[in-house]
Amino acid sequence: MANISDVLSRLLEAGPSIWALTALSVAMVTIILWKVAQLVSLGAWSGSRITSQSLADMEAGKVDQALATLATRSTLRARIIHYAMQTRLSAELPETAAREETERFAVSYLERTRSGLRPLELIATIAPLLGLLGTVVGMIDAFQALQQAGSSADPSDLAGGIWEALLTTAFGMGIAIPASIFLTWFEGISDRIRHEIEDGATRVFVYASKSGN
């Protein structure tokens, strides 16, 4: 069985497809690391408890306390719910205007949770195709070599050429699989944050209606 150094050396000889796949793998890792850092900075995994407590304080009539608590937090949830409270309760805008203004503000922030996902989706889509392209080109070269060798062709040479060609497909799948996994994970996080914010904003507007604002 070929060792790792043999596989790497053959990959390097596999042509343009392997270089394109290598670039995609670097881009994928960069996007994933950047996205995780961005979600951490937005508070994707923090701030939920504080926001829920502030909403409970609001519903208990402690609006000023809820606003003061949220004002000290920089997470995505806290910023949007704080803005919803300010817009609907403090500014006392009409419900329709307050709802539209809150939605505008929320969309501008929530869009950040989905930034970078399209490139990751593109990588997950084209990586297997590039791998397959490299395999097809490699197979063509292998059979051309077999044709030129004629009756003196060595079957082992053909087998070696075929498995070298198949390496690009394996490489492409090795990129597409983690890209798809992280894409699904990031989309799930974005959907969960959006649902929590929609629920919180709805509680703000329901409270405002009940309190006569």
C-alpha cells in the first residue's frame, strides 16, 4: 500500500484540478474560522439568559430595569430586544411604525449571522465537481497511455493511473463533506437566533398592547 508521502506526491502531479481543490480547502478553513469568530463576537452562544430575564422584568412592569440591563450587553439578542423596547415603549411610536423600525434594525443585524454562508455553499457544491473533473482528465490520460503502449501495455501502469485519477474525487469529497456540515451548522445557529429574537420582539409588542401603549 502506498504511504502518505507517495499519495501526496501523486496528488501534486494530478494537474490543475488539485491546485484548485487545494485553494478551495484553504478558503473553506478560512471561512469556517472567520465565521466561528464572528458568531462568538455577536454572542451566538451567550446572552440568551440575560435577554430572557430582561423580558421577564419588562413583563413584570420593570421596563426601566430591563432597558438598563440590556443597554450594558453587546450581544445580538440584547441589542435588538433593547431597540424594540426603546422603539415601542420609550419612544411610544405607533405600533405599525415601531414594528417596521424594529424589523429594519433586526434585519440589518441578523444579516450578519448569514454572511459568508454563500461562499461556503459554493465550495460544498463545486469541490466534488472539480474532483470529478480531475478524475475524468486523469482517466483520459491513462487510457491514452494504454492506447499508445499497445500490446506491450502493463496492466499495473493502467491501474496506477486510474487510482491516481480517483484521488482528486476523494479530495473533492473530503472538502465538500466538512463544508456541508459547517454550512448546516451555521444555518441552524442563524435560524435559532432569528427565532429567539422574533419571539422576544413579539413579547415586547404584546406587552405594549396590554399596557395600553
